[in-house]
Amino acid sequence: MTHLPNSLQGRDITYLLHPVTNARAHERTGPLVITRGEGVHVFDDSGKDYIEGLAGLWSVALGFSEKRLVEAAIRQLHQLPYMHLFASKGHEPSILLAEKLVQMTPKGLDRVHFTNSGSEANDTVIKMVWFYNNAIGRPEKKKFIGRIKGYHGITIAAGSLTGIPANHKGFDLPLDFARHVSTPHYWRFGHEGETEDQYSDRLAAELEEMILTEGPDTVAAFIGEPLMGAGGVIVPPRGYWPKIQAVCRKYDVLIVADEVINGFGRTGKMFACETYGIEPDILVLSKQITSSYQPLAAVVFSDAIYQGIADGSETLGTFGHGYTTSGHPVATAVGLECISIIEERDLVSNAARMGRILREGLARYKDHPMVGEVRGEGLIAAVEFVSDKATKAGFQPVGLAAQAVMAACQHHGLILRVSGEAVCFCPPLIITEDEIRELLHRFDLAMTDAF
Ligand code: PLP
């Protein structure tokens, strides 16, 4: 598509390098420029309406026009637009939000450290755990085990925990402290005749073997998204988390639950740790915490880790980690308001109810010759395409069908996201039944076009 050089698209192509974008492909197509939002809809610069079926980047829980969040930001900007938290400075919204997070998250999580993004939060987790293990006298215990297809961010350290080759390629990642075990995807990797429980046993045994091979004294933590998001909405098989948790406990390996996508209702419970029976030592939150109206993430962690770090501050020196905008007052004020709205409107129950309707609607495609699996939990789902239903073979190039469906969706006014061979659904938590039905209708039109 050709764009006039002085159009927004032309200037975008001239001046920007986009995140997570193929630069040459982008030069050919230009951006889809979004100019405004209303509820679950966004509108492009020609006025065309789209249902944002991925809530931005799995994140805009309250939709694109929540005035209370805007007002909370404005109030805070008037009151105190900036103050940092370094060297014992403080401000009210960060204190209130930390208190709220400790109260609402699963028990055993007692302290909060704020960052600006999920990637920074996971970098922070790595540094906190290293500092903690240094402080309590086990400096060898430093390795992190993540999972293939796990997504934990994009910075050098968090990007190393991510298990998606496309995020490593060309960047000399992963760094050597990171290891990866298998993706818990029963439909694709379960053996013939193996039950979900048996498959989970096999994955727990694989983790145990890795810990033993590396040496338990060198393995600090296991990190996982309770339900994998960016890797393709992969729902853990029955029994998976309790079995993984038991292995971690046996070898004194900390459990990090990365709920950057899952947290605040996405899986139909406030936190996915409740959905899957996980008792993490560290919980990572971001995205829906402010509906992404402001950049904010939080690491919520146990008192034992806090005490180790606090003791370490006396012996190793100051916990010398943090960012200029860690716990920014405007972001934390918006976070407080966002959580209030999620609670007041009971959007967690809405996510469970709307998710059922979405997943029932998508289930009609189970018998489609090009569909391998329809999966999901709460208000997050995926449809995975196959070139051969019997062998579950994908496409060459990978994602060919999913890309075609996504493009057709965009044509029909529905924004989704592709991961591997799957298209992913993660609409705002505020979505109504009529809007889900309209989303499904637009998806139907796209499927008819694509195949
Ligand atoms: N962790 C998970 C589970 C994520 O899904 C993401 C982003 O999608 C991140 C971490 C990284 O967050 P950010 O993009 O804010 O750095």
C-alpha cells in the first residue's frame, strides 16, 4: 500500500522503528493508526470501527473510555505530579496501592515493589532473588527455570526467561542463568493414550530432572504464567501446577507466578493462582492493574524474601535497585481507581460469564477442517489452525492461516493477535453479551473469507 509522505502513515514509516514489528514488512503496509476509543471499540483515522478483541495488548480491562481513570490521573497530576520512592521518600497513592495489593492477593504475599512494565518487574524479580540469595548466604543459587513459549518480557534478563525463539533470535539471548522446560500443552504434546494427569506427571519429572542435573544448590526459582498468554493462550493440563509446585518445594526453588496478563480477573478469578491452586513466593502484576492507562507493574512477594533483603541491606548494603518512575504517583493513583472499578462492578464475574459465551461460540469451530484446538479459560481464548487435522501439522511459513484469519478479522472490524498457529482473544473485562455476539459474528465473517 502506498501512503502519501505527509500522511500520518507516511511519517510513521519515515520516522518510527516499531516494537515487535518486522520493519521491512511495516514499510510496505504502514501502520493502522488508531485515533480514538469507546468502550470495547477503537476507531482508525478513517473512522472505521473495530472491536478490540485483544484489549490492546491483553490489558485494557476497562475499555477505551473509562472517565474515572482519566479523572484519577488528572486529580493526581494536580495534587502531586511526581515524587520518587528512592532513599525513603514516599507518597500516598503508592502506599495505598501497595496496601491494597497485599490485602487482595493470595495469602503469603506481604510486600510490594513497583516498576513501570512487566519486563522491568521480571528483571526486578531476578535481581531481588539474587540479592536475597546472596544475603542469606547461598550465592550459588542463581538460575531461573522458565518454559518454552513462556513470555516474561523483552529486556535482556526478562527476555532470557521468555521461551519464544523469535524474541531471542538476533539478540544473543538467552543469557546463561536461564533454563527452559517444556510447554504444558496437552493437546499438542500429550502422548497417545496419556491422560492429562499423566502428562503433568511427565512434565513435573522433567522439571525435577533439570533441577537435579543443574544441581539444586544452583537453581533459585521457577517462573511461569499460570495460563500462558503471549505463547498462544495455553491452558495448563489438570494437575500441572500442584505437581510443579511440589517439585519446587522439594528443592527449595522459589515459585514466581507471572500474572502480567492473568491478574485482575482474566481467568474468571481475581488471580489465576486461585484458578490453578498456586501458592507463589512472588507474584508479578501489570497491564490490567491500570487498564494500561498508565505504565505500572508490581512485584508482590513473601515476608521471608523481604526479611532476607532487609537483612541484606545491613550486610551487603542498600538494595540498590529501582527506577526514576518506580511507583509513579499518577500510575499508582490510576491503579487504585482501576482496581476499585473492577471490584465495584464485579468485572471478575463478568469475565467468567462472558468468557463462557465467547468459548461456547468459538467451540463451533472445533470441527472445522483447518482448526486443531479451541481453548481458553475465563475471558481469554485461542483458536489454533492446522494444515492437517490428523497429524496436527502446522503451516509453512508458521502462522500462515492464523495471519490470514487475523487480516480478515481486521477487514471485518475485529482486532485479534496471532501467536504461532493460533489467533488469540482477550477482550476488555467490561464486554457485554451483545458485544461478544458481535465479536463472534465478525469472526465468523472472517473465517468465511479466509477459508
Ligand atoms: N510477563 C507477561 C506474562 C507478559 O504477558 C508480558 C507482556 O505481554 C510481560 C511480562 C512484559 O510486560 P511489558 O510488555 O510491560 O514489559
